[in-house]
Amino acid sequence: MYYNVNNWQLEVGSISMMGVSSSSLFLIGDSENIQLASSFDTPPESYIVGAQIPVPPNTGEVIEQAND
């Protein structure tokens, strides 16, 4: 992807930032290259590895639940 932006007379007076999301880029000034990457911070013990439970097909039948 080729993306070209020309801000010839850009002047930044002040910046107020309330937060940063998990996928954001904040840049003021020039940059030759911007390389984007992604990673997950989920710990390995939170993954559930095992047999998947089969889901029955939707037949349109309404199943009533008992109210306790």
C-alpha cells in the first residue's frame, strides 16, 4: 500500500491526549518508513486446548427453559 500525505505548513501548538487504544499510531513530524506489527498479550494458561463441543444444527424448534 502506498500512502502519501503532504502537510507543507503543519504547525502543532499543543496536544491533549485522553487515552490510547490498543491499535493506534501517534506521530508528529517526518518518517521515512512506518512498520506496523501486532501481538497478543494473552497468557498461555488462558487458552482452552482440547476437543471442541459439537453444536447441533438449528432446526427452528423453540426450547422452553424452566424458571427457578
